[in-house]
Amino acid sequence: MVAMHFARLQRLHTWLGRALGLSLLALVVVVVWGSYQGTLTPGRAARVLGRWGVFPGLPSPWQVALIAGHRGHDSGAVCADGLQEVTITTAVADRTAAYLRRRGADVLVLDEYDPRLTGLRAEALVSIHADSCIDLTGFKVAGPAETVIPEADRRLVHCLETAYARASGLKQHPNTITRNMTGYHAFQRVAPETPGAIIELGFLGADRALLQTGQEHMARGIAEGILCFLEGQGEW
Ligand SMILES: [Zn+2]
């Protein structure tokens, strides 16, 4: 009885050893072949590993810049009771940054007219704002009207729209996209090859409760939208 168990265990041991050996061999083949073909770069490897967590020592795969709308400049929209847009945008920008950092991104949270915007190179720039205190509901996302990278900008906008709608539960309110959004000052300040988007999280009027208590969902939506873009997903 004991001998039979032992023989079985030994067979299992041999089999597991072979399976492990074959997996390692396959991994070596993939790495060598990928490096030889130029399809496996340290950046790409870091990107793949970054999906499962932050690995110390690996270069950060992504540089992301967020603008905390109005911060360092003015208060943005103000409601009758004193609620300020900048309070919301700053909190959501900080939460978004924390979420992205947990996924291995390098994140800068910038002021509205931050001097670092000039010539800024990043894999994505997203400015976070909220709409006025009127009785409307909905969010919207816009990219630059003038751009040398229209496909990248459109894909970033589309990724943000999809992920933010899912996470926040809000519907889009596209009829109020203005030239203030598509001609947003930061789009022209950053390096031309930096993809950019601006999001209006919702209206301080009818979306007020969500803007105050649903910030974690909003931040997750923005972060997931940015990750969708960085990972090369999202049709437009
Ligand atoms: Zn604003």
C-alpha cells in the first residue's frame, strides 16, 4: 500500500518536473525569439508585468500627466452654498493618480497653468474638470481640435468615455462640448506628440451627490480609461 503510493507520487513528481522544464524552455524560446525579432523590448515587458503589479527595479512603463482643474489658479465653478469645482477636481485627480501608480505608472498631478506643461512629453495628458452648478446631468470628454496625432487623441477620448461611463454610471452630455474644451490651453502647451483629453466629470448641479461621494468610482473610470489607451485598446 505504502509502496504503491510512493510509486504514484514518484510518477507525479517526474511529470511535474517535465511540465516545469517544458514551461521554462518555452519561456526562454519566447524571450530569445522576441528579443531577436525586436518585438520584446524592456518597455513592453514592463508593460505586461505592470498589469499584475509594481515590480521594483523595472523602469516605469508609462509617464502620465493629470491636471487638477483650476488648482493653483482659481476655484472654477462655485455653487450658491460655496461648493467649489477645484475641490472636486483636486480630490479626483489625486485618487486617479493613486490608482495609476498602483498599476505601475509614473504620474504627475499638475496645476491648471503648471509651468511643467510647456513642452511636456507623456504617454497621456488628461485634464479633470467639472461643469457648472446648473440643473443638468452628464459628463463629456474632448480632445484637441488641432492636433498632429488625431488617431491617438481620438482613441484616448474613446477609452475615457467608455471606462468613465461604466464606472460612474453617468451618461454623456455631448451637446455642451464647447470650444473651451477642444481649444483647451494645455493641449497647445504640451509637446505635439503628447496625446491629450479633457473630461468634465459631471455637473455640480444635478450630479452634485455623485461628485462629492462617488469620487473613487470616477477616479477608477478615468484611470481605467487611461490604461485602456496605454495598453493599445479602444477603437474609435
Ligand atoms: Zn473647469
